[in-house]
Amino acid sequence: MYKIINSDVYSGIYSLIDNSIDVVITSPPYWGQRDYGFDEQIGNEPDYNDYINKLVCIFNLLLYKIKDSGVFFLNIGDKYISKYGKSPLAMIPYKLAHSMQKNGWL
């Protein structure tokens, strides 16, 4: 049995039962890539650290919903700190993974 929830991420997570999810597959919007035209959208934070913190917050909520035997697949890409690649990469995937590890993710 599967269930598709089409909602804001916070509403959707809170509607789930703890320890009930077998598989999560997610590809959140990349930081600074697009403006979808609504408040509090993911990926449109002023700083990439704010973006990472927002994702960590969401994934920490999700951690309680996933079964001990469940799996989590995350597709996340890196970005240059400034436009047009005239700066170093932000190392977003690595910083996000490190933050998630500190919060109990394996």
C-alpha cells in the first residue's frame, strides 16, 4: 500500500504517523536556483547556510516518521556561492550530510 501526500512539506510531515514510512525519495529545490513565487519556499533563502538549516529541520521531523528499517534517498546538488561561478562551491551536499549525521541520520 502506498500513499501520496500533495501538500506543503510541514503539513504533510505532521499528518504522518511516527515510524510509518518505508521509503522516502526527495529532491528539494536547489539553493538560489528558482523563485516559485510564494513565501517560505525552500531554496530561496538569502544564505546557503539558512537553506541547509531549513532542510535539516525538515529532515529531523521526517526522521521520526521513517521506520527503523526504512530508507531515505536524497538528491541534492551544489551551487556556487555567487552567480556565474566566479566563486567557490558552497559544498552544500557535504555540509548538509554532516549536519544530518550530527542529528542522528546514518
